[in-house]
Amino acid sequence: RQRVFSGIQPSGNLTIGNYLGALKNWVAIQEENENFFCIVDLHALTVPQDPKVLSEKIREVAAIYLAVGLDPAHCTIFRQSKVSGHAELAWLLNCVARFGELSRMTQFKDKTVRGGADSASAGLFTYPVLMAADILLYNANLVPVGDDQRQHLELTRTLARRFNHLYGETFVVPEGMILESGARVMGLDDPTVKMSKSSKSPGHYVAILDDPDVIRKKIRRAKTDSGTEVTATPDKPAITNLLDIYSATTGRSVPELESEYAGRGYGDLKKGLAEAIVETLAPIRERALALLDDPAELDRLLDAGAERAGAVASEALGTAKAKMGLG
Ligand code: ATP
Ligand code: MG
């Protein structure tokens, strides 16, 4: 039995990338583990958010966690901002992390391409340290995430080892769990960038809560490559992405899909893919919308989760503080 921690930011509409890269895996492994699944709302503040929208998105993430099949009997589901240990341990670890290593984080570079680093929040810069705190606070040994979190996970491991070296054995050094299929879904409008829920372009992603007709339209309009053959090759990044999504959604292999669509063209591929996505997401959407009809019940669940998480977190935080001389 492993201790599992993972989270998603309430920073927009959760996408099929979040589903295939993270949520689907969480559901698959929940029964054999002890799980902490967090709505990482403090992370969302690293880029500008409308306060009213943010508070709605927080409940939406909670509803989606339940709608995809996470079971509160196996999982502690809670909000990061309701457990103050996350912010406190992040500060302690900020004093262990180095400016140079944070400067090398590619997500910071990716998220600041337009505005430039000077106008980015300091929070965006230290984001990976907060993420390390999230994980280490629960002494999690397993962290199921998408491929884009590989570098942040490595930093988490580095910080755990450094803290243990400086102050004595304290934290578990966690392992990442990144699936082969679905761990890196690319944008529908641009297959050279990772699909992200914070994208401002609606054609960039399929959202978990998109209406079936919206899903069909978005897939129909997804970028394709030149040529006509349905093959996953390096010169066809857009078709490769569609095949990868298809494969991760249905569990069928890419070669199998290639031979099914051989000689049939991109249009047929898109039709088949759209229906496969609708089949997967429509029931999730219905359950999530039903759950959102009762926000008080969602809030109760989150409060109960925060209480359980808080008890585990305060113990780990107390230990870390004492080791550093703040006992
Ligand atoms: P944002 O644009 O706000 O960063 P995001 O879509 O990247 O949103 P996160 O909340 O940062 O979502 O990440 C939540 C989880 O989803 C992480 O485990 C992350 O690795 C995974 N994930 C995010 N995008 C993808 C993707 N395109 N393919 C697979 N997994 C993804
Ligand atoms: Mg992200």
C-alpha cells in the first residue's frame, strides 16, 4: 500500500489532457493505495485569476474528481488553501531550494514567454517549491502526473534529499508515476504545445465538461497535417496527437488504429475519435453537472477532506520545523 498525492489547479476548464494524463490513472490505482487528491488552488494564484470564477472552478474540480470515479472511501479530496501546512512548508523549502535550480524550470519559461519573466509573479517562479511541499507534507511515495511534471518531480526529490541531508532523515523521497499513453496530450490547434486548460483559445482543448456537440465541432476543426494517410510519424505531429488521444481514450494501440483508418483519410479518423471521446466524457459530464446542483454537499465533502489532510500535514510540518530548529 502506497501513499499517493496528486492535484489539479482550478485554473480553467479541465481538459481531456488532465483526464488522460492524471485523473484516469488516479481512479485506476485508488483502491490499492492511500490517496490524497488535492485541488491546488494556491497554485492557481500564480497567474491572474478572477476571484469569482476561481471560486466556481474550485467546486467544479471537486465535482469532476467525483464524477470520474474517485471514491471518498479511498481518497481524501480537499483544497490546498484549507490546509495551511502547504504554504508553511513551502516557505521552509524555499529556504532550501536554490535560485539557480528554479531558474532552470522549463514550465516557468513556458508560462512567461509572452509577458516576460519580469512581470511574472514571484509565485510562478517558486511554484515548484509549493508543489514539493504538497507532496512531502504527506510523505507520499507515489505521485501520478502527466509528463510535463517530470522536471518538477525531480526537483521535489532533490529538495527531499537535500533537506534530509541537512537536517536528518525527515521526508520520503517520492517516485513519479507517468503513464506511457496519454501522458502528453498536445493542443488541438497547435500540436507543438502541450494542451493546457489555461489556454485562452477555445479550439485548443476538449474540456471534460464540453457538450457532445461542442466536442464533435472541436475535433472536426482540429489542426491536421499535409497529406492524407492516417499515420503516426514525426512529419505528422497533428495526426500523431489525434491518434494518441484516440489510443489513450479507448485503450486500443496506435498501430491498430492506423490499420483501421488506412486509406480512409483524416475526416473519418476525426469522426471516430470524436465519438470515442463523447462516449468517455458524456457520462462524466452528466454526473459532474448533477453534483454541481448541490454545492453545499460538495463543500461538506471538501471540509471533511481538509480535516483529514490537515491532521497528517500538521504532523509532518511539526517534524520539519523541529528539525530546522523551530521546535
Ligand atoms: P494550466 O494551464 O493551468 O497549468 P494544466 O492543463 O497544465 O493547466 P495542471 O493543473 O497544471 O493542468 O496539471 C494537472 C495534471 O494534469 C498534472 O498531473 C499534469 O501533468 C496533467 N496534465 C496537464 N496537461 C496535460 C496534458 N496536456 N497531457 C497529459 N497530462 C496533462
Ligand atoms: Mg499545468
